[in-house]
Amino acid sequence: MQQRDNSNLTAIKKMFATLEGQLEIPEQQPEYLLALASLWQQTLAIL
């Protein structure tokens, strides 16, 4: 139970830091999203 609580608190702290502009989330950066979209396009082309 303690591990889950700590994980939740860490996630909440990251959300607040993001809202305040103190933390950039790599998964929300344009380069990452473009690379991910390209990967999905390649995957769907194979199917």
C-alpha cells in the first residue's frame, strides 16, 4: 500500500510541476510525437 501511495504522490508532484512550467514531459514534445506517428504509419503499412 505504501509503494502505491508513494507512486501516486510522485505522479501528482509531476503534474503540478508540469502545470507550473517546471517540467517538460518527453512524451509530449513535438519530436517524440512525430516519431511516434511515423512509427504507427510504418506499422499500419505492414498490416
